[in-house]
Amino acid sequence: MGDFDKTTPAVIFKIGCYRLHHGGLALIRSLGRVGIPVYGVHEDRLAPAALSAHLIGGFIWPTTSTSADGASLLAGFASIASRLGRPAVAIATDDHGAAFLNNHAAELAPILLLPACPSGLARDLTNKATCAALSEKAGLAPLPGIVVRCPVSARELSGIRLPVVVKRTERTLLATGKRTFSTRIAHTAAQLAEILGDESGGPFEVILQEVIPGDDWLYHGYYAANSVALVSFTGRKLRSRPAHSGETAHAQAIANPELKELVEGFLKQIGYVGPVSMDLRHDARTGSYRLLDVNPRVGACFRVFQNIHGIDVARAQHLDLTGRAVPSGPQVDGRTYTVENYDLGVRRTYARSSWDWLRGLRGSSERAWLDGADLLPPVAAAAQMLLREPRPGLREAYPKFFPGLSLFGKAK
């Protein structure tokens, strides 16, 4: 285990209102377990992650499309810094947040500890069109596709072969703070018409890509100055939600030297610095790896990976940005990670019975929600999945907090 700086706090930050986010909770737990003081940014005091036993305190800061402009976010971080009284390591859990921190790193430098990634690179990587151009230039082939501006009727795309992968080039933050879809597979003309005719978020672009046979792989890492990989991990995405095209539901750490070398070369060539998570597909027809997505941040399922010293991507980031050495060593192979609600929802698609699902859940190395030492978040998440939203009466049962950007817990 590393020599962690337990005087420098971490702030887990996001843009948007998505309460049931296991990635933010995993960050709180991972850093909190090694004694780092962790603060979170939450919609309200009842967000499941805000109830974690590993959280020192948090900030009630609902960020929506109307409150997520640069000036408002900079003012919010200035307020956080004032309350904490010292610089903090900021870790984004979404692409919008990662791009904001990257674009405004120079302005935030006095109050936040951030990776020295070239300005604008995070935005280029989160946009699937510019990311594809970058990867192709650097020798990591993306899936071929065509860009279409929507909304448009499926009749205008009658020549598209089905099934087809539909990816928004950029996810949009709606007025409610919810995010639009990222990737879907259209199996029928009706499904394609529904996806491409969506007008809820205004005009948008999608990339239409062929569905190719093969295995889905994950890459997670943390890169220091000069694009040096301090931790570098590979594994398989075994199940996802939506099935075969969405976020990780169940994954396993599996060393893949070929993939690791390929990705490290790509990130070195583009000069990337900071945490990164990537999705790739091993093309069964050609034997090559195809880039699907790059997230310039800590991925939600990052806890499937750690090295023999217990260092994961988030811990490596905190160690590096506080001037500590990051213990190096091979990854722990065979670790599994399950997102319970995602995996439950797709069990039938993957031909698994309820008994198989329960047995697999018990055998998983780590679960996104269930943790015997941190029970309030999974209880709150389960209740909120059933209720959809917390009832006003429940909110009133908690100690009063101020609206807007306010601190709960304590600064220390």
C-alpha cells in the first residue's frame, strides 16, 4: 500500500443529476479506506453516496444544464476551496466534469490538484467523432462509421444495414440534469426511428457503426507527466447494460499484454496525462482490437483493477498529485466486479437464472453497492430505485442543509 497524504482531501465531482451512480461511491470508498479525507458533490443529502461511512463531508450542489456553465462551476469550486481551506485533489466521475477540469486547469490550479493534461484533449476524447480521428491517426483503429445529424426519420436512412450501433458523438446534459443516451443498438427499423427521431435534447449527431462479432475488453490506467503509465490494467467486460452495448454490469481483470502495449502507445502518442478508462472490442474476423470509447477520467468500474500493492487508478492519482511514489507491480488477475442492479436487469439476456445470478453475486470479488462495512448507500439506493425519487417527508427527516452550494459533515 502507498504512503498516502492524509492531509490532502479528495473532492469527488460530477456535472449532472444522476443519484444512483456507483462510480462515485466506489471512489469515496476506495480513497476513504486508506484514510484520505473524501468530500462529495451531491444533488441532496439523500443521494446514496452522500450516506457513505467513508465520506468526511459533502457539498449540496445540484448541477444542471443551466448551472453548469464555466463561470458557475469556477465559482462553485472557489466556494469549495474556501470551505476546505486547502488545495484538494478533484476527481470527476463524468465526461462533462472531466472536460471542465481539463479546460480550466490553469484557472483552478491554485485551489485544486489536477493532472497536467494538454488543455482540450479531454473534450476531444469524449467526443466520439474527434476521438475516432485521433485514434486512427495514432494507429488504434476505431470502428468505421458514418456521422448523421439528428433528429431524422429512419426512412431517410433506409440503406442502413441492421442491426446497427448508434452512438451520440457527445452526451448532452438536459435541463433536469439528466444525461442523454450514449450508445444503443438498433435491431429493427422501428428502434432506429425512435432513437434518431428523439427531439428531447435538441439537434444532435450520432455515429452509425456496424455490429461486429468479438469480445469486449476494458483498459484502465493512470498516466503521469510525459504520459508515463503508473498503473495500467486490462480486463474483460463480460456483461453490460444495455446488453452488449452499454455500461459494465460484470467484469473481470485479465492481463492482456498485447492490448496493454497497444493502448499505452496510443496514449503516449497523443500526450495524455491523468486517469483514463477505455472500451475496446477484439474483432473476431480480423483478430485486431477496435476502439469503442475513451473516457478521460476514472471509470465507474475501476475497482475491478488493482495491482499487487492494492493500488487502483484513483489511489494512483491521489499519490501522484500529492507528490508520493506510486508502488508498481503487476495487476491482480481474476478479480471480478459486479454492478448488482445492472447485472440483475440483464440476467435473462445473458441466459442466466436468478439462482445463477445470486451465486455469481456472492462470488464476486467486489460489488458496486453491497458492502458490509458501508450499508447505508445500498439501502438508500434500493429504496430510491423503488420510489424513483425520495419523498419530501424523508428529506425533512434529515438535518437541515442550505440550498445551493452548502457543506454538510465537517472540513478537516
